[in-house]
Amino acid sequence: MPSPAPSRASTPPTRRTALRHRLAELRGGDVPALPLDARALAALAANPGCRRRALLDGAGVDKTALARSLGAPSGFGQSQFAFMRGNAFEARVKADGGAELLRLTHGRLGGGSEPVPGESAVPDLAAAGPEGRAARTALALREATESGGWTLLDHPMLALDVAGTLAFLEPDAVVVHPDGGWTVVEIKSFPMIDGSADAAKVGAAARQAAVYALALERVAARLDPAPRIRHDVLLVCPKDFSNLPTASAIDVRKQLAVTRRQLARLTRVEDIAAQLPEGTTFDVRRPAAELTAAVEAVPATYAPECLAACELAFHCRTRAREEGEVTSLGRSIRGELGGLTTIGEILAAAAGASGDPDDPAVATLRRAAALRSEALAGAGAAAGAGAREAS
Ligand code: SF4
């Protein structure tokens, strides 16, 4: 059974309107909101503690333009070449009415008799505007479920209510199985070598697919009986170093749970906004100094992973380094250092100037510092002996 929507449906309309106005003010009066997409929602789920990103995404601020106005444009994004290569691979995977894609889906996930090429449905999902496409997709999903055959929905449109605004999401494909189950398909151009692919890339694809699965749950919840959304999504990639597609099923239950929790957290965007000083704006046309103050007024949790996921990464990295935050070295290091949160505290603890010697992190740091001193002393002595011999 699909879970209930973690949306703002229960928020009173007046409060919702007030929040919408507040977020528009933050964005800058006449600036249109940048729509949220699955990549942005997945990135939010990947850095749950970052209030800065939650607010900026919730307000629909164009973070690419904001980073530029702050003087820290990021290299975040996909190269044109990678984009074209991805499109060409996707077209190949979906050729001939999706025959190969449906064969891979059946092979990895079952859900009915083997699809017969040419006998599967590929409904036309064209309609005016994203709302129209989302309605057309919902209708096609219902008809496909009732048909009892294989159906490929190529680039369907799904809507998800996030922080009072509708995010329109466009998965690569959704397959409806003869048993009535729905599967999200992600087609990526990174290779799958000997059946496995780069773990970080697979993780990012799984988080993105979980957002789509969540949006599909909203569509399914309106049908009676509600169809089953499969928690195994299908990841399709080039096989080894060829152009041939191969696929693997990925269980995204964990990512779904995280994304649900994060979307529930997004309803508190109004709380983050309420703590900002009067007159704060992220209008990218304002001077850099004013924008910097506005951005700094919202707490952030920078980690190196931000470099691959957020447009503000260069700005936040610089600030995190200036503050000596341990997270700038990586979340795993931060986790191992317990209560030591700045690089200054770590160096002081290692030098014996502060810190509880019974704290395992402090003891390890002091042992490491002693070993380093010994190694440096040994290297210095060896270099001195070498110099004497040479003379
Ligand atoms: S780059 Fe900055 S705003 Fe973006 S997620 Fe990381 S800390 Fe948050």
C-alpha cells in the first residue's frame, strides 16, 4: 500500500498562501520560482541537515545564478558531450517500441509473461503544459494497469507537492507489468562492468529513482485498488565498454524512506524563513555583499559530497574552510572525531594543549602526532648523516 503523502495537503490554505508570499519575497518579488526536479529533491535527501539548501530550493531560488552573483560559480552540471551521449544511449534502449527495455525489465523483475516485440503498448503522453502531461500520464497509467499487458510510458510526467508548490518530475520511463505493478526505469550512460557500476553514481541514480517512485505513489493512491509500486527500480546502463544495454534491479526502499522524511522536513521551510533578519533577500540582482550576508544567515552543513550535488558548493566550501569546519574534510572524518568540530580543536588536541586524554579520538590524535614526530625526527637524522657522508 502506498504511504500517505508527506505533502502540505493538511496545511491550512491561508498559511500556505502566507508561506508562498514569504518565499516569493525571499526570491525577489518578480523573480519566477525555479521548479524543483528529482535531482534537486534527491540532493536534498543526500544532505538532510542543510537548512540553506532546503530554504533556497523551497523558495525556488536559482542557485546557479546565486552562486554566480556571490562570485563563486560552480562547475556543477553535465557536459554537453555527456548529455548528447546519454540521449543517444537512451534512444537506443527505447528503440523498436521499447522491445529491448521491456525484455530487460522482464528478465530482471518478472511481473508477467515474456513481452512479445510489437505487442506492448507505448501510449502517447503529449499534452499542453506540465499539468496537462501529468494528467495524461495518470490516465495512461490507469489504462495500462487495467489492460493486463506490458506498457512502456516514455518520459511520463509526475507531480509531487513539495513545500506548497508542485514539482514536476520526468523519469526516463515507467513500465507497467501485466501483473499491474509499476516500475521506475533510470537510463544512465555510465558503464556497468561485469554487472556492477560506480557505487557513487548508482547511489545518486537510486536516490533520484526513489523520488520518482514517491511521486508514482501519489498517482497510485488515487486508484482503487491502488497498484503496487515496485521498490526495485531498473537501472539500465551500457554493458562493459560497449553501447549495448544491460540492467540491474536496485532496491530503493531505504532511499524512499529518507526522501519521505526529507520532504516532511521541507514543510518546515517556513520555520527556517522565520529566523531570517527582516528584509533578507536572495534576489540575484542584489550586490554580492548583501547576498553573502543573506546566504550566511542560513546555517549550512558543507561536505565534499556537495561538490557533485549543489550549485553553491564552492561558496560553502570556502566558508567551511575559513571556519575550520571538520566537515570540509569529509563526513566520515567528522564522524570519527566525536566532539571535535573544528580543525583548530583537532590540532590543539593532537598537540596536548586541550582535550580529554580519556577521549578515544583525542588519544588517537596524540598517538598519531607522536608517530609523526618520530618519523620526522628519523628522516631528519638520516638526511643529516647523508649530508655528512657526501661532504
Ligand atoms: S553546497 Fe552549501 S547549500 Fe549546497 S548542500 Fe552543501 S552546504 Fe548546503
